[in-house]
Amino acid sequence: MLQARGLTKRFGGIVVAQDLDLDLAPGEVVALIGPNGAGKTTLFNMLTGFVRPDQGSISFADRRIENLPSYRRARLGLARTWQRPRLFESLSLLDNVIVAGRDYPGERLTNLVFAPGRIREREKAGHAEAMHLLERVGLAHRADSIATQLSYGQQKLVGLARALMNDGRCILLDEPMAGVEGRTVETMKKVVRDEAAAGKAVCIVEHNIGFIRDMCDRAVFMFNGRIVASGSVADLLADQRLTALYFGSKS
């Protein structure tokens, strides 16, 4: 579904990503692991169009996308979350999810004049879809709450619902478990499992090893802007060389 080849990025004289290859398949959950500063989020940013690679190619659903802006990649079905939720703080949870919808006819001035019925139908459908997603993440009862009234973990769930608003085929989750605890953990796991079971490709940047062990089919290990290993989660977690790289030990 998604294929990256030879992605390289430099900021000035610093190489933050070098010759990265990544494949994500439908129904697969892949962990992207490594110490802070390894280049994991930079890879996500290149895949989603927020950072332009200096070299390399990205294909999504058999289409080259490395030169497309981020919003066009999102319209093709490439969705993501962020390390921080990035919600609209003055909007309700419902509106935070609704605004992530695409192809609202009301965005075109001519439709406001000539197709008001179509606008009302699309808005009604968007409202229903957003409520369904809030129900999936256990927050439908808080739909009218302002985003800042939620805990950090709940805000992460709203960010996840927003990423799913367009029924994307590939979902990139950037540290979804950071600051998440209690029942929110199980909710996050269930949503990820359901998306994979529905044939979505899921890639997760995460430091929570328990979550990775429970959720992921395979893992890719990054260090200093390079992919240094890939394989089953169990094999990578058992590799003492990778453990030393992760924790900075020389032993």
C-alpha cells in the first residue's frame, strides 16, 4: 500500500534521515522504534508531506506522492496523528473531528447559492460520522465539551478520531501512548486493532514496549537517521545490540 525508497533529508549539514526504505501493507501494524532523535518523526513528516525529502520516492496505492502537498496526500487516504494532540482549543470535541472531513460542498461559494440542500446533507453526514468516531473512542458523551476540558490522554483519543474521519487507508500514529493511561490504553488498542482488521495499514512510532509487543506484527528499528534492523517484534526486542543502541549502553 505504501512504499518509500531511499528517503534522505538534510537540515544544513546535518543528515537526519539517510536512505530509508519502508513498506506498509494492508492489515499490518508496524512499529517504528528507536531512541529519541533517531529520525522516526522526520520519516513520518516526509511520508505525509510536511517535510520534503532531498532524495527518494514515496508511492501510495500505486501512485507517486513525494511531490504532492500534505493535504492532497490526506485526500488520497494517508492519515496521521501527532506527538501532541494539536486540537482546536476553543472548539468542541465534535467540531474538532468534523473539521477533519473532506469535500464539504459548503467550501465552495457557488454551492452556498445553488446547492444549499447538498450542503445540508453533507453536513448531516459529517456530523453523524464524527459522532460515530467519538463513540468508538469512548467520548461521545463529551461531544459538546471544549477540547481543553479533557485530560491529555482523552485529547489523544480525539486526535485519533480526527485522523480516522476520512476513512484513510494508511494511518501513521506518532507516540499514541505518550501520556495515556487507564481505560484510555485499552480504547486506543481496540481502535488500532479494528482499523487493521478492516484492512488499513498502520504504522506506530512508540516507546511503550508493552504496547508494541501487544499490537504490532513487525518492527523497524532506527538509529541516527538510519534503519538498522527490521523483523519480528520479539526478535528485535531480544537483540542485545539494539538494546544497547536504544539505551545508550556500550556493554
